[in-house]
Amino acid sequence: MKSLELSFKGSDLRIKHLRLKYVNAELTAEQVAGLMKQIADAKMFVKNDVDFYATPVSADIVETTKTNLMGGTVAPVTPAA
């Protein structure tokens, strides 16, 4: 599965991450930069006067791979009579 991880610097100078799943992996850097600017300008994630996503810092496409270590498929649960 691919996800988009956006990193922002909050008004408290701490780095915050926003991870979005099921994104279009063909997004360009310019498109993502524009979206991050819109998120920062909206100021919709503010708590106790701290804007969590104040300044865009970086963006990454993260690909997650799941590897089965043991066992197989799980049998379906049948309701008790």
C-alpha cells in the first residue's frame, strides 16, 4: 500500500506528520506543495493557540509491504446455534 506522508513544522516549532492512505502515487512535487500550502493556510488544525500544520517541510510517498511470518488464512467465524 502506498501512502503520502506530509511533514509540517507547527507554530510550536515541533515537526508534525500527516499520513494519507490510498493516494495517487503519480502526484507531482508541485501538486503536493500546493496542497500542503492550502492545508497550512486553512489553519484548521489549531489547539490551545498552537497551529499544528503551520509550515510545510517535506512530503514522501511511503510504500508498505506486509510479509506473512507464520500461519495461513484465518477460518471464518460461524455463529453459535
